Amino acid sequence: MKYKLSENILLGNILIKKGSILSILSGTQQAKKLLDAKEFMDIKKLDKTPNNKFVDWMAVKYKKEGVSLKQIENFIPEFSDAVSKNRIKGDFSTLSFEDAQKAIETKNVEKEGDYTSGLSLNVDYQLIDENKDYFVYSPLTEKGSKKLGRNTKWCTAGDYNNQFENYDRGHNAKLYYFLPKTGKDKYAVAVHPTLISNTSSYEGFDSQDKDIAVSMVLNLTGFNKSILKDWEPIEGVHYTLTGDSGKDNMIKLLLSWGLDAGNATINNDLSVDYAGDINLSEVHLTSLPFRNIQGSLSLRGHKSLTTLGNLQTVTGNLSLDMCTSLTSLGQLKSVGRHLSLDGCSSLNNLGELKSVGANMDLEGCISLGNLGVLTHVGGYLYLMDTDITLTGEDIRGRVNVGESIVR
């Protein structure tokens, strides 16, 4: 649309005199001329501003400068943010794509401290490597992951329902954040180890949390795959590798769970005797390496746990609440203190269990029909919501219950 001015007006520092012809285009006028219907819609949906402020600019970059939609998609959120915060000098619409990138880079040159301020090295993060364009960090805490991953859509960097612990402890994965020193995109790589077989799987993400091949991440950032390791010893953590690959992989597995490998004795069959308390409630696992535990063990809520493996004794408490896929206690013979199996709905036998030192909770074990070879419970025996049909007197005749039976 064209307007003939009836009076002088001042636009910024420019005086436009009366009688001049002023051409005013809407935010999508040029785009509609340059693009077909599909291209227009693809471009338009990338602009999150209410008045389609960047549609024309993106259309020109796409049609006249040959910039790909993917490049525009990755660049426009940061560029839009810079414009809205007046960090771009002059009229942004006159900038070529290359000049726009340079304008962002000029404002966004990052030093290591910009990413890590407020964090502690080897506590919240590790600096893995760097080159002229990128830092590579590995977050060690949720705090570190949030700080390093700010301004991305990674689930491990968000304030709500942050998934860092799920990756770090739940899947024993090692996270790598590729963070630019200039205005380039950010990338994340997760390395999922299978430590017993010494293999790893990889997944990569761009800053918008969209999948990207790890080989592409490495190519774009200029690093070699050798920097991606599924486990590295962290300074201050006790460990001693033996030279036996099977035992060393077990040591790494224990360390990845946050356990002190110095408290572990690894047997020739790779079962583990451990001195100390163990809490694996937030660790993703389907089986256990432990044989004897001098302490307590918590596995609450492991819905994928089907077996206790070679576990034979726990001298402290054993919590298996809501392990809904567990069907048997297998070789477990004794628990020194409390045993809680509340909600283990698939449990149909107690295996070789003979003795529980304190209370035993079987509430909600709806598939359990008898107490097997159990002979001693030192405290209360809870049998609510079970399929055990024996009367209280029958149970007392076979099992020594220290306090009473609660039905």
C-alpha cells in the first residue's frame, strides 16, 4: 500500500517530507509475492511474533539467498530474541543471513565462565574438551544440567519435570553438551552404556530437542567421536580397576550407580558382596548383581524388576515396595530387619526365604498363596489383601511371629 504524506514526519533520525510517497508493506507482503502457498505456510509457522514480524525477512533469505528452512528454523529463535531485546543495531530487515549471524555472534561470544558461573568443576560439571568454536561439557548434577542447558528445550535442562536424574541414574547415561563460543546452535549427546557387554548406544539432539545424528553433531562442532565415553572416573571417587574386563565393568557399573566400589567384593561369577547401604530406587534396572549385602537395600517402585538374581542375604532393611513385575524372591534366605513387599502384585512365591528379623509387609501381594519355607518373623506380619488362605492359627503353627499377624 502506498500513501502520499500530507505533512512532514520523522522516522527515527530520518525526515520524510510532505508530498513523499511512503510504501507500507504488511509483515507478510513480500513473502506472499515470493513464496507459493506451502512455502508461505512453512515460513509463517516459524515466526512466533504476533504480527509476523520476521516472515518477510525469512522469505527473502529463503528465496533470494538460498538459506534452507532448517537453517532458518535453527537461527530465528535466537535472532528474534536478539531483535526484541534491541541487541541488533539498525534495521534488522536489511541484514543478509550472513550479516545477521555475525550480529548475533558479536553479541553472543561466550567464555567458559558465561556457561559455568555459579557451578563447581567436577561437582556440577566436567569440561571435556574445547576447540575454537565449541566447549564440550558433561553435567554431573541437575543444577549443572539446567545452567549449561539454558535456552534449549532439552528435557534435562528444564525447570519442570526435569529428566536429568532419569538419564544420569535411571539409565546410567553420560550426557555431553556442545555449547558454542559464538552464535551457533547447541547440541546434546547421550551415551547409554551396556557396561557388561562393553558397548554403547548414542542419541543426539539440537537445541530444540529434535533428533539429530550424532555423526552430524560431531561434524558440525568439529570433534572426534573419541571424546564420547560411556564412563569416566571422577576425581575423588574411590575405585581400583583390576585388569579383569568383567570385574572392571562391574566396578564401573557400581560407580555409575553412585556406590563406593571400595566397599564391594566382586566374586569370580561377577556377583557382588557389598558392605554398606544401597538405594537404587531411581536407577533403571531389571536384575541385580548383588549376593550378600551388609546393610540395607531399597528398590522401591522398580516396575521392570523381575528377579533378585543371586541375592541371598540382606542384614538390614529390604524395601521392594511396588516392584510389580517381581514374581519370586529366588535365592534370598534372610533379611536382618524389615522386609517390605507392599504392592508386589505379581509375587507368587517367597523362594528360599526363611527368616525376617523384624516386620514383614505382604500387603497387596494378591498373587501370593502361601509363605513357602518361611519359619521366622521377628516383628509384625502384615497379610492384608493377599491370597494366603491359611488361618492365623495355622500360620502360627508353622511360622514363629514375634509380635502378631495383621490381616
